[in-house]
Amino acid sequence: MLQWLNRPIGFTEELSGKSFSPSRANYYTGPPGKPIQLLVQARKDFLSIWRASDYKEKVSEIRVLGRQIVIVNSPEPIRHVVVKRHENFQRKTPQMRRALEFLLGDGLFISDGDTWKQRRPLVTDIVHAKRVPSFGPIMERTSVELVERWKRIPEGTPINALHEMAGLTAEIIARSVFGNDLGDDSAAAVTEGFTSYQALVDSINIGYFLGFDEGLPIFRTPTLRRSVKRIHRIIDKVVEDHLSGRGDHNSMVELLVRRQMKSPELKLDVVALRNEAATIFMAGHETTASTLTWAWYLLSRAQWVEEALHAEIGRVCGSRIPTIDDVPQLELCKAVIEETLRLYPPVPILARQTRDAEMIGDVAAERGSLVLIVPWLLHRTGSLFERPHHFRPERFMGGRRPKPYSYIPFASGPRVCPGLHFGLTEAVLCLAIIAQQFRVVVASTHKVEPVCRLTLRPKGGLPITLEKRNGAPRADR
Ligand code: HEM
């Protein structure tokens, strides 16, 4: 392995040109002092608004229609915001709250204050690292099902990796949250409902910029209402089944219900239980799907890493299918996922609204202003990462770790992603199970364009073809 580490590794991503090399022209190069253009541009694509000078360690501010937006791109001020002064910066932005409240109610992802404080330990406990092994068999079985389906696809047939990974991770999280009794039709309806919901909501709350501190509710079109009603109906039925003693005992909903029964003072009614189940489902699948999709893209462009990855899987698992017990030994697989999360953080912007006025670095943040921590910028800042636009998984190997608060794909502090271990384990395991059987090929002429909605994804998905690996073990157990 060390021999491999000494090889010159890393490639300059020539692909989207969005922000890969500071000399490129694809940075926002419009005239300064026209922030309204930025707002329009950000609404279309949040990643295209950054200038080359934004990829620096600093705290800066801009004003849009009188609103202050503070951008925090330096480890110590980030620590200040997410840890030291968490209470003042824990609130999500009006955009985020308004976009998701119709679907998630007061679910953890968008709550703050007492509701967040009360629910956070509950959700953390349910998806905690110590529980992850119990979901291993679901991750393994679902990945093997995908591998078996892929084997029936004639070699060279184009498929969409984003779509495939979204299906895989949605199935894993649906089985983990709702149990095995959900049924194919309901599982598909929930997944489709979430996808169409996200496509329908806007990425900027214009109401906030027009003077409403709390933003304005999103326009609830008949399609949106229908989609939400359907999701709620299905989840409510699962929760009610569990409350009356029916339902899969190994699921996260069961754990939520048991916690409520043990501690009735939590006062989690059907709606609260549904909100938390929906939150875990939403937070837990698109992020991992995006990670895996970008990992296939990066591996396809760095064959020397791909080969080393195949060798590692062979060495650790031999002719067995990888299992959750192998994950700690799959050091390179994990490093590939961590480096992917650096270059393409699925949540590329962490956005907050200040409760009270407070200094962040040299910038006086006003009450009610927006504070943005942008992992997309931070992870590609030259003073924090050597050759920041290069794919170099070895940054995460042999005990090497980035400087604290310079690498935050799962956020940090009290609001850190509670599903961190679940998501990392799932991504490593799915990667290993699939890579053991297939090479995922992205045409060398294909140019990816990262776009940001709620998560960071390649625009239009990622077209791939599959090559069966010679000598790969059979995936049927
Ligand atoms: C690679 C996979 C994942 C990534 C990169 C990721 C990233 C994140 C980030 C950055 C946040 C904070 C967002 C913010 O503060 O604005 C977050 C929150 C959250 N994540 Fe994840 N996540 C992943 C997987 C998961 C999984 C698998 C689950 C559940 C099983 C999950 C559950 C949650 C929940 C419930 C929150 C809200 C926590 C709170 O606000 O207190 N995530 N995630």
C-alpha cells in the first residue's frame, strides 16, 4: 500500500471548469456592486457565483437588497459559529425552513431552540454509530440486489449513475427507517414524492430579501400538496402500525416509537414521529447517493486509484462479498469516499440566520442576517489543502487528517450530522460491493457540471457504462 502511496497521484480536474483552477474564467467575473445579479445567478446555480478570490481563508460580507450575508471561510471563525457560539447561529435560514416545513413540519433538520434540544438526542441515538452494524445486512442485501440487476444489463448499455445510486440509497434508508414491511409500491411512492418535492421548491426565499425576516411560505401548488399528502399518508400508516405493536421491530420507526413509550414526557404524537422519520429519510439518502455518484466519476478519471481500490478489495475480501465487518480494513475505499466528500461535498452550503448581532472575525454580523459556511469553497482553499483541486485520497490515509474545521462535509459542532457513521459506512460498503464486480466507466469526452439544489449533483446525472470485472466472485450467496 505504501508503495502505491509514493506514486504521483492526483489529477487536475479538467472537466467542468467551474472552479477547478484559479486561472479559469468560469468564476463569476461580473462587475462588483451588482449583488442583485448574484441573487438571480445564485437562484439558478449557487456554485457559479464565487470568484477566484473567494477561495481564500477569510470572513467577508455582501449586501443584497439591504440584507447582510456573511461568508465564513476560515477554520477558527467556523469553530466560533458552529461550536463556541452555536446558540446564536443554530437557526437555519428562512429559505431552508420555508422550503422544508411543508414536508418535514418541525423535524430536526429545520427545528431550533427547545424542539431541537429535545429531539436531537432522540434522533442521534437512533442513527448512532453503535446501531449502524444492525443496519449492515440491509446495506449488503440492497447492494447485492443492485449488482445482480446490473449483471443482466448488456455490457456497454448507457445508464445514469446518479439515478442508480439514488435508487440504491433510497431503498437502504427506506428499509432502515420504515422496515421491510413498507411494500414496493409505498417505498417507490415515498421516494418519488421526496424527489418531486425537492424539484418543486425554490432554492432562494425571495420573501426574506423583500423584508420578511421569517421569509414567506412557499407556494403550495396542487401538485406539491398531492405529493406531500401522499408521503404523509404512507408514513402515518407505518407509525400507527408500530404504535399498535405491528411493524418491523428492527426499524428506526420502531426505535422512535419505543423511545416515546418509555418516555411519554417527550410527547411525540403521530405527527412528530412522522416528522422525524421523514427527516431521517430525506437527510439520509440523497447525500449518500451524491457521494457515491461523484466517487464513480473521480475513480473513472484516476485509473491508478481505481486499480489500487480493486486490489484492496481483493486483498481484504478475497472471493467473499464485502460485509460491514470488512469496512474498517477497507482503508483506501474509505479514503476515496472522504476525498470525494472534500471535492464534492453533498451539502455544499451550511446556512444559518443569526439570532443576535455578533462579531465573526472582523465582520459585524447583524441580527437576522445570513451566515454561510461553504464547504465547497473551504475544501478547495489552497492554504488549507495542498493542490486543492486534485483528487488525492492519500490525504486521508496512514492516520493523516485535515486541519480541524477545514474539512466539514458532515458539518461540525452540536448540529453535526448524526448519520455520519451510517452514511460513511454505507458509502464505503456500497462502493466495495459494486467495485468488486464492476468497473464503472464514464466516457472520457463527458464533461460534468456540478449544480446545487438541496444537494450537490452532476447536472443531468452521470452517464456511465459498466464493465464486468474478470474473476470477480459471484454475488449470489
Ligand atoms: C454521506 C452522507 C451524508 C452527508 C455528507 C451528510 C451531511 C450532513 C450535513 C452537512 C448536515 C448539517 C446540515 C446543516 O447544518 O445545514 C446533516 C444533518 C443531518 N443529517 Fe446528514 N449527511 C449524510 C448522511 C446522513 C444519514 C445517512 C442520515 C440518517 C441516517 C443523516 C441524518 C441527518 C440529520 C437527521 C441531520 C439534521 C441534524 C440536526 O440538524 O441536528 N445524514 N447531514
